[in-house]
Amino acid sequence: MSPSEKNHKGEGHRQRLRERFLISGISGFHDYEIIELLLTLGTPRKDCKDAAKEAMAKFGTFQAVLEASPEELCDIKGIGPKNVFGIKLIKSVAERYLEKRMIHKDLVRNSQELFDYLYHRLRDKSREHFQVIYMDAKNRILKTETLFVGTLTASSVYPREVVSASLLNRAAALIFVHNHPSGDPNPSPEDIAVTRELLFACKAVGITVHEHLVIGDNRYFSFADQGYIAQINREYDVQRKKLNEKIL
């Protein structure tokens, strides 16, 4: 038997992990064991437990391992380009699955699924990402898109671009989403100001804004639930009425 055909260290352990997964799914697995299984996709004849544990120790969380750059992952002994491919592929597949599951669903009535999907995408971002969810007249998702990256201020989020993208995607309604890397989802004064500007701009062209979610550490702040969306809509209606009265 050639050296390449000999059983590698931990082969029995790897087989047991795979059998556990096939029988009962991922429930009950430690995070490092999931990373270990991912690493085995690119390393068929080498024990991956130590590399998986080192990755967890370096990045701190399962999510952070998936979000790490290829360069950072390759700094870990036992992880190379083939392993990185497996990790990045499974992350992208999970995101695509969650996104496709949301297509044509009424997001207004599926807020928990919406949060699960958004949290998976945004929880470990080191910078603020502003996303728009485009919906049709029946509040079914058409598409999600990241429009801006960076601190959310009036100078970094442009209502004109949001309106233009919404019209291009033939959206009748929108949900805005952005993350707070600090973990605290409570909105800043800038968040509130930007939401007001965006809602005014969209309402002026007949596009409804249902929600603005701020994603934090396993929790979120809902502008709709807290009454901000309704309040801003009232402000717009009052201003529009005054403008019409002046014109008349």
C-alpha cells in the first residue's frame, strides 16, 4: 500500500462526523466541528481538527471564520486555497438559498424569516452596509441589493440613487436595512434623518417604504414597529398639503 493510500490521522473521526451529519444533520455539532467538515472538502487525506480549532481560536466565532478573507484563512497552518474555496462556497450557497427562499414572499408578514435572512448576511460585517429590498405591489420580494457601504450619513446615502434603482427594478415598495457593527441596533440621529429623507423621496414618486431595520448583535430595531415610519408619512402628508394650499 502506498503512503497516499494509508489511513491518515483522524480518518475514523472524520468518518464519524460525516455519519453524524447524515443521520441527524448539523444539530449538536460544535462550531469547530462544522469548520472541520468544511475543511475536509478540500483536504481528503489529512486531519483537519487542529486547523479548525485554530481558526475558531483566531477569529472567535463561526460566523467570523466564514467572513474572514482568504489571506487571513491561509495564515492558519493546515488551511490552503482549496480549503478556502470550500468555506467561501458554502457561505455563498447558504446566502443564495436564504435569498431564493424569500423570493415572492410577503415580507410584511414574514418578518422573522426576513430578520433571519438579513442577520445571516450582515451580522459580522465590520462596516455598515445599507441594503434595499425591492418589492412588487403585493409586497413580494423582487431583489435585494447593497447600495452603500460605510457610515450611514446624509452625505453617504443618496435618495436620488435609491429612487433610480427602485424605478429600474420596477419596485412598488421598499424595505431599507443596515447593520451596526457595534452590535447596538438603536438608531443614531443620522439614521433617523436619512430614513426621513429616503421616505420623502420615495413617497414623492409613488413608492411605499414599509420598513427600515437596523441589525445589531442578534437583535434589531424596527422603524415601523416603533412608529417612525407612520410618523414620517404623516409629516410628508402635512407638508404636501401645505404646498398644495400655497399653489392654489
